[in-house]
Amino acid sequence: MQGKHATIVRPTQERAMVGYLETTRSPHQDRVIFLLSMKTGLRAKAIASLTWAMVTDAAGQIGEAPGPRTRINSLEPCSATLACFLGDTEVPTPSTR
């Protein structure tokens, strides 16, 4: 049995989803989860298993981190949203990403 290929999400669909997430009860959390899935390719179980140590460096800063299994290697696409989730900045709008 062959597996299904992932569906490619167009930028307009992504913006629509991010816009919808702004109306939910936990918009920051929902946006972080969505962007981690979209931008890093993490699946639901991997996202649910994340710890802050996996997304921050020793100084507590969000960003690139070494190690293939213990840290997420490419957080650049969603680092602004993660920073907002931590309360450091305002949520970036889709047009400023």
C-alpha cells in the first residue's frame, strides 16, 4: 500500500489560516503550533513533545541550535512568533514575515 503525499499549502491558504487563528481562544499558542507544523515540518506528536530546551539555546534565546534529535535546527521561519508567545514582542502580521 502506497502512502499519500503531503498536500502543498499555498501562501494564500497559509495567510487565511493564520487569519482564522487570530480569532481563536488561544491565538498565540495556535499560531505557534500551526507555524511549527508548516515551517519546520513537525507532526502533531513531535510538537506535543517539545520542551523549551528544544527551541532555545543556553542563554534562553530562540534560534538555531545544534543537535539533530534534541533541538529543532531551523526555527528561523517561526522564531518571531515563538518570541511573541514568550511575551517578548508583538505578533508579526503575515505581511511582515
